[in-house]
Amino acid sequence: MNGQHAETILVVEDDVQVASLITRLMHHQGFRTEVAVDGESGLVSIAERPPALILLDVGLPGIDGYEVCRRVKENPATRLTPVILLTGRHAPDSRIAGINAGADDFVPKPFRADELQARVRSLIKLKSFTDELESIESIIVSLALTVEAKDSYTEGHCERLAVYATALGAEIGLVDADLASLRRGGYLHDVGKVGIPDRILRKRSRLTRREFEFMKRHTLIGESLCGNLRSLAAVRSIIRHHHERLDGSGYPDGLRGDAIPLLAQIVAVVDVFDAITTRRPYREAMTVARACEELQSEALGRTLNPDLIAPFLKIVERCCWNDTAHPPLTVSTHL
């Protein structure tokens, strides 16, 4: 297997003999290795040269292995890096501490060479699949921003929706996973417009009935672009249903009431707000005050969810947005 792998494994181990043994075992599997002798130097190495996997001793001098693991998993840049904890502590509390720190696997000391090699190979393979999915998702996000870049009137729209939707989700107490989906959904909600002809997408006057029917296809195109990516499962419903309305007047499925996914309802509210406060070729941007009035009207008409509009208006009031278009993108800095 030598030469087949380009991945680097970081060994954080203060016992020179153990570190030397692990290095030989990894080299036999075709991996490169780097060695750090304590937690602090390990964190520096991770920051400067991110490894494919970390073999981490628990009983390190200074910053122990649990804390190193916790910092790795809390950092968005390294949170997906697999961490195997090496420990001579066999008490259940030690394993629970490792789980709480975010460790991906545990290998007891003294370890069997074949077991350590097998666990490393397994996590490296899983990491390669994760990296591939992230690359695909990045391409889809790039497509969404490409669509936005075609039209100067929608510049910043995706970012604003990501911020507004996440802020509204936090306001009503959604869990972190839902907030992450709202952020992604804000960026990706209109990705399907990549399949809409420019003559329609960039038209400087109102669309005809036929053109509008064609434009509505972007919800279905966008959903299909996400394919079966598990990481985008919650986002697909946002992409497909963010133009649905509680009274059934929306599209593409004419869903009513609670049949519309909650995350899609959230994006629908902030999408309407941003549309009102954005200048169009056929009208000027309306003020924030006017946008709030329009949202209240939508709530009374039961087209948008009043239980979402009320907390969003509280955000507007709390952030002291003035009567200008495009309120500042600072409402979610606490998230």
C-alpha cells in the first residue's frame, strides 16, 4: 500500500517510544506522519498544517487530550477531522469524557497494531467521503451565488436571507441543526434559477403570465440539483417550498397550513421582507416600515405565518433598523 496515500496523520504523543511505533505502523500503511509531544504544539501543528486524522494521547502534559479534541471539534475549520483518542484509562468515565469532547474513536493502550491500523483506515475512508460531499455542496452554493451575480438587483440577497432566516430561527428557539439548515437554505433557496433563461431572469419589466409560470420551475430545478445529498436533506424542503403560502395560493405544490415545512415558512417570511426592501427595475425599494406593514397584512390575510412574522418584527424593532432599504447584516452576530 505504500505510496497510495498522500494523507498526513498527526500523532500527538509525549512517549517517544509509542510515537515511534505509531509512526512506523502508519508508514507501513502508506501514510505520512507528523509528531507533536504535547497538546499546545499539537494545536499549533493542526492550525498550520491540517492533518487528515489525529491520533491523540489523553494523558498529555499541559493541555490534555480531551481539551485538544474539544478545541479541534469546536473549530469550524477542523471539526470534521477524525480524532482517535489513545488512552490507558479504561474506566467508563474516561470514555464518556472522550465522547463529550467529540472523539470519533478510542484505542486502549497497550494497543494491537492491526486494530489501530484498521481503525485509522476506516476513519480516513469516511473522511474522504465527507470531503467529497462538502465539495459537491460547495459547487451548489457557488451555483447559487452565480445566479445572484447575474442580476445587480439581487446582489447580496442570498447572504441577507441566510442572516435573517437564522436570526428568526434563533428567535423562536430552534435547535442548532435547524439554524444551520436555515443558513444553508438562505444561500441555496433560489439555486434553481440557474436553469431559468437569462431573458426571463434578467427581464427589466414585469414577467408575463407565461414567463412567470416558467420562473416557478426554479423551485423544482433547485431541489433536483441537491440530489440525494444527506447534508442537504433539510435544505431541499426549503428550496422546494419557500414560495408556498398558508392559504394554498403558493407554488409549486399548493400546500396549505402546517403541510408547509416550518423552515420553508421561515424563509418565505424573510424572502418577502427582502423583496420589499430591494429595488426592482419596475419600482424603488420600499422602506423598512412599509415592509413591516406588508408583512402584517400578509399575516392578517393568512398567506404567511403570523406566529413567525411577530417575532421577526421584534427583531426589526430590537435592532433599530432605520427606514432605509437593506437593513444591516448584523442581526445574527450573536449566533
